[in-house]
Amino acid sequence: MNVLTSDVSLLEGKTTGIAALPDEATDMPVLVFVHGGGATAKSFDIPGHSQILRAAHHGFPSYALNRPGYGGNETLGFPPDSDTGGMRAHAERLDLAVAELWERHRETAPGVVVVGCSIGAAISLHLASLWSEQDQPGWPLLGLAAADIGQLPRENVVNAWRSSAVEERTDMTKLQAQLTMPPLWALAPYQFGLHAIPGILEPVLRAEGMEVVGGWVREWQRVASSITVPVHYRLGEFDTMWTVRQGLVDEFAAALLTSSPYVDATLFAGSAHGVADSIVGHEYCLQVLGFAERCSIAVGVPQLLGR
């Protein structure tokens, strides 16, 4: 199967991104990838390690979208000392963008699976919550894969964000001295060259960092417990942004199971923050594709996701 790639412009240019599409129609769900803080849509299309190309070669129409403030998109205007509301606003923008994307695939695809990492995973959880609250959503959400997000940030991460300069953007390299490094063997070798590839990494919006150690900590349980679609959840064994222990993963899963019919949640052994770019990242990416296919099959066989 050949794959066609192109740039994407949605909502009259307010949302941009990259598409990787099979050259023939398939019955697979559309995948929408949501990047983390300080990254762009191109982080899902790293040369030689492209998640969207891999997905498209397996038959999934795939889109990596730039969130507001990244990849040339305008920000939503949240001040740098804000610590709440931004994730929900990003989710609202994504909801509209995916609705526009869906019009391109509604005749062939069974629905959409959203894949989010880090802050993008928190925003994707907000998106799934927003979708679940709607009486008549503009597109069919089949499932959500969320990674690299927890509920208890490490103390040094909280201190790093709160002590950072109150400016619109923060260069993550300035925070590195305050953050813990994972075992180097857990990182995929190509990670060490990402800064040399144009367009993949950008300074992070400070408001996002503030919210992930502020409003998100206060709101995650309400958000998670309102999601009504299947969820695939992974937190890396060596994640240095979040406190990692099985009990916290179980707590996150329990909140999701409040309304979700199916939750696959576990610590991901051998991986660091950014599980898709860990030494076992390929395994994780294949797990996500398997989850997406399960969600697709469940459209006709709901027993697959029933409790």
C-alpha cells in the first residue's frame, strides 16, 4: 500500500498539520495525533520514525495537527501566569478541526481515534470529555489513546514551572537542570538529534506548563470520569515528569472506568516520558494501532468493549 503525504489547513488556516493517507480507501478509522508541549505536528513525522506514515501503511488515514501556538498557528491568548482553561480551549478548537476532517472520510471510515501525548494527552482527554458531553457531536469518536500524562507531577517539575520566567514561552533547555534525567538506555537513539531537525521542537507555551502542574491536577479526575469512549492509557516506567507507581495508574484507570466501557491502562516497561520515542516506542505505536483496530471492529461487535 502506498502512502500520500500532504500539508493540512483547517478552519480557514487556524489549524494546520500533516496528513499521511493510504492511496486507496480503507475501512480503518481516522487517526488524529495531538502533540505535547514544546513540540509540533512534525514530532509525529520524524524521518525514519514517522508515526503517521507507519499508521497509514497499516491502512489508517492519519493526521498530525498543530495545536494553537505551534507550527505557525496563533495562540489562544492565555497569559503566561494562567494555570487553567487553556486545555479546554485547545480541546474546543480541536473538536471543530476534527469535525472538518471528518467530512473528508465519513463515506469510508467508521470513525475517529485520537492519539495524544504529554500535554497533548491531557488536551485529548479534555477533548474526549467535551465530545462525551455533547448531545449531537459533529464527528464519531471511537476511542482515545493517551500517554505520558499522570495526575501527580513530581515536586521538582512543579518548582521548575513555578520559578520559570513569566514570559509567553519557555525554552525547555533552561529547565533541564531542575529536571531528572531518565536512564539514557531507555531513550531511542534518534532522540539525541531532534534539535538538529527543523520544525519538530519549539519553546513551550508557559501557560501550558503552569496548567499541567495547576489546573490539570485539580481537574483530571472530573475530566477522566466523564469520558464515555474506550481509552488506551500508558505511563512510562521511567517518566520523570510524573510520579510513577502502579497505584496511581490504577487510580487513573478507575476514574476512566466511571463512564468508559473499556480501559486498557498500565505502566509501560522500559520507557521514559515520550513513550513513543523510547527504546520500545515501536512496540507502543503498534499497541495503539491494535487498539484503534479494536475500536473499529467494536462498531459492529460492541461486545469487544463491553463490561
